[in-house]
Amino acid sequence: MKLSFPIQGGDFTHAGHPSSEVKKVLKQLDIDVKTIKSIVIALYEAEVNVVAHAYRGTVDVEIDENKICILVSDEGPGIPDIELAMQPGYSTASKEVRDMGFGAGLGLPNIKKNTDELSIESEVGKGTTVKMLNYFS
Amino acid sequence: MKLKEIAAVLNATVACGSERLEEEIEMGYCSDLMSDVLTLDTDNLILITGLVNLQAIRTAEMADIRAIVFVRNKKANSHMIELAKENGMCILESPYSLFNSSGLLYQAGLKPVY
């Protein structure tokens, strides 16, 4: 099964819609609740990152019998130092993003915690692609 | 604690989810930082927050949290209520501060997450 959703940079009103839809699908597939929670938290954090930092992006989801692969790619400023961005507490978020309850530098570490496999590719001035893989237990 | 007891202790109004007031809630967690809420491994808790926006509801949705109390006399707007209802959440609104709300609930026996 394949699903695809657009994300608009700066649009905090709709942030979380793709995560919500993915959650509904996984529930219908009768996936274990803890696994669903990990997947949607990771996706939600990734969505918030796109809304907070990029101009636009897409969420592409591929679900098969034993795993879910989610690709969140954006057109945006990119991440100059991914290792630094992975450190808890490191953030370049604006005041506006912080006022929304995010931007404390916990997003990427939390994505890592909630995924079985994570890879991040980024090019400064072009954008970032986050690939998240979770196995159904 | 039952949700209705929490509402009484906090002198709170029920914005939605009144059908769930008999439900037991084990723990409370206070934060205005949604990223912290998303790091919790537990979910039978009530989120006590002064951050009143759609993302507070979304965060609760993703974290499987089914009860929120908005403190400092802040009110959820209609979009928030709609999303909360879709997810079967109970939303309370208290006139008390975050500190006061937390103290009262702790005293009444609500447990901390950590």
C-alpha cells in the first residue's frame, strides 16, 4: 500500500494531518498500538521539521506485510551538519516555532528513538530527505 | 483519579468528552513543550498545559493521550474541539495556573510520570 501527502512550510494548522491518516490506516491493519505510536510520533516530528524549516515537502509512505517505510523529503535550507542536528537540544528553530511548542532540538533524536532504521540526507540550499523504517513486531 | 474528580479539583469546565468523565486517569504530565510530551512512553495520563493550539491536540493524538487540561483560563477554539472530538478526547479548561493545577492534582493523588 502506498500513500502520499504534501506538506506546506509554515502551515502549522495542517501539520499532523499525514500522521493522523497513517495512524488510521495502521489501526485498520491491526498493528500493535505501541508500534503505531512509535511510527506516528516519528512521522509527526518529521512533519513538524518540514513545517518549521522548509518551504514545502512530501510524505511518501509504503506499507507491506511486515514493515512501513516513510520518506519525508523537502525543498528547504538543508542541514549543514547532521551530526550536530542529531544532538538533543541543538536547534535553529524560530521564535514562532518555539511558540507552537516545538523547536527545542528534540525532534531528530526523538525520530531516531522511535524508528528501527533512520537515514538522513541533506544538501544545503536544496533540501532534506529523512527515511524512516519500522518493522511490525 | 476519575476525570470528573480532576475537573472538580481544578474547578474546570468540560469543553468536550463529557461522556468520558467516569474514566480513571493514573498520571499527570505538565509541559508547554510538545516535543517533551512526544518522548513519553506512557499514555494513561492527563496532559496539563498552557499551550493552547491545534498542535497540543495533535501531539496528544500521536501520543495516545486522551485527556488534556488547559490551564490559566485559556480556552480551546472550535478547530481544536473538533479535532479532540474526532479522537475521542476529553478537554478540560481550568482557571488556575499550571503550578496551582499541578499542586492540587498531586495532593489529590494523581501520580507523576517520572
